[in-house]
Amino acid sequence: MDTVLHDRYIVKGSLGSGGMSRVYLCVDNHINKLWAVKKIKCCNDNLRLIESEINTLKTLDYYLFPKITDAWIEEGYYYIVSDYIEGTSLDKIISKGQGLSESVAVKYAMELIRALKFLHSESPPILYLDMKPSNIMITKDGSIKVIDFGIAQSITLKSRCYGTAGYAAPEQYVKGEILDEKTDIYSFGVTFYSLLTGSNPDSNHYKQIKLVKKNPGINKQIKSLILDCIQVEKEKRPELYEVENRLANIVGKIKLYKVLLLAVVISLSVVSVTTYLIKRDDSKNKYQTAAKDMIELSSAHVENGEYTREGIRIICGYLDGNFLDDETKEAFTYEVARNFFEVQRDYSNAKRYFEKVNFEKYPDAEFLLDICNEMTRFDMDEERISKSIERFKDYNKIISDKDKQRKNEELVNIIQKRRRDE
């Protein structure tokens, strides 16, 4: 027989445990909705922490945090009901010692900064004090949620030496030390390091600094930012607004690099093709000129690393007008098809362009076309769509490009979420 909490919440399973608490997955028998219910042992030592978590969560209304909806004390335990976040914690994603791709890690880092910015802007400011991958959930659509406010507290309070070794700032190890916003900056820095490397930080702060300095795989700008964030003396760490600005600059360069890299690849392909054609007919220079014009016009319409509708419209005009050489046309046809599929959810146009892609060069296009065919059928069948998605997932397991594999996994999650929403 199922356990029922508070005459309302039917326990369906365990979501995890740690310290003096356990989290259950429960169904609300009043409204048939899933919730996460946290059960915490009441004692004098943790009662203030429990009340702090509840009071903190009750005041939060931000897209990066779960919302608390209910709380009560029963038989020596405190129960807290909050949104059930369906997904995977980041520590499980990077637990194999392999970090996230730079662009994904930076994207999540920006979200973490927004979360801290929201907390620190409260009156009085709220310190999170336990940022780490296990407290960051990746939802099925690839977005993040920051969970577990067990030690979050007002800036006016003093530390009780709570935190997680390696992720906690040096001042958190000193009982009675007054903490401030820069305490969270330290935890952000080592969390960012973990996302990039897949490694837990060293609890010796000086050793951790050396690990960052010696790591050749971290971008110089990012490395500089992390080193500034994990300064042992908190007064030397940057302010939150400075971290945000530096991250935004890094994001901008990543986007620019993506556009420029694509432009270079295409320019080289155009040059290699036209070098031969020029010898035969100088009029063939039109291919190179058209490619340059297309890149210049479409590059002005990029947001969040993707072409906007206007950018795609410009590119499609060049593709459909046969102004480009075969190699350039092939690269952009694939780019356009993916954009229609992933960004615009326009499966008819995605199908139209996927049909023109060379499957030997872009093998995932064949599976995505299969999904498009099912999504655009008059008699759309959920079972057939599910089978198409499963075939895509099976293909994705065997590819060697880890970044591509991760991106495809995110795409599958997006597809499945859309089906639920639509």
C-alpha cells in the first residue's frame, strides 16, 4: 500500500538523500500532479536551516528556481513540497570525468550568474552558499534549475560552517566568519571549472588554483575569469556585475567565432572551386561573390548562435536561386534544414531542405528527415514518430563526435517536449 503524507501526497519513489534529509517523488491526490517532497529530521541544530530554506523558497519567483507550495511538521520531521524538476543533475552528466563543451558550459554559467544576481538583488540579499553540479538540474528541454536551498541565508547572518568541501569558499570553513556576495562568486568559479573539466575541485584552495592554471584545455579568457573568482582572499574576487560582463563578452566571441568559422570554411571551399573555374571562365567569379554577399547579409541576423528567420530567408534566397557552388550550397542547405527543424519548428520546410542534403556527409539528416515525414503526415501517428525518434537515438549512440552526440541528445529532448506541449 502506498504511503500517504499529510493525507494528500502519495509517495511514488525516492529522488535522493543526503545528510539528514530525503526527497520523495509524490503524486498530489487532490490535483493529480507530481511534486518533490523533502523530509528533514527536526533537531535544534538544523531547525534554523529548515526554516531558512522554507522562508527563502516562499519568496522566490524566478524561472531558475523551483517553487515551494506547502510545508508542515509531523512526528519530528519537517516536510517541504516544491516543484518536481524532471531531468538530471549536472554531477551525473559530468561524472565520467568529461566536461561539457565550452559553448554549453558558458551557456549554463550565464544562467548561474543570473540566478545569483536575482538572489543578491533581494532585500536583504540572499546568499546561496552551496553552488555545485549536484544542485543544478538539467531539464528535458536542456534548460537549468537551481535546487536545494538548505543553507541559503540572509547576508546579515553568520556562517555555521556549512557547505561542500571543494565548492565552499575559504571563509565558509571558518566558524563565525561573515559571508557576502563574493562567497557565492567563489563557488561559481569552481563550479564553472567542474562543468568544463568534469572534475571535482580540490578542497585545498591553493592546489585548486594550480589545477586551473596548469589546465591547457581551458580557454584563456575563461581561465582568467575562473582564477579571479577563486581568489583565496574574497576582497580580491570580482563583483557579480563584472563576472556577468566578462561572461557576456566570452559568449559574444563564441557566437562571432561560430559565424566566422563557417564563413572561413565556406570561403575556402569557394576559393578551391573557383580557382579551377577562373582558369576556364572568369565569369565563374560570381560564385565567390555570391557566397561573400550571402555571408555578409545573413551574419547580421544571428541571435543566440542561431540564424533568425530573416537570416534564414536571406540564405534560402541564395540557395533557391542557384547562385552558389555545390559545396557551399550543401553546407548551407544542412544549416537551413536544421534551423527550420530545431529553431522554427517548421517541419514542412525542414523536410524540403533535408531532402536536398547529402546523407553520406550529414548522416543525421536522414533520421531527421524521417521524423519530418512523420510530423507532416495528414494521419500523424504517435507510434511511428516514437519509432523514428528511437532510430535517431540508436544512431546517435554510435557516432564518435561527442559534441555532436550531446547536441543530438539535446535535440531529442526538445522534440519530445514539443510533442507533449503540442
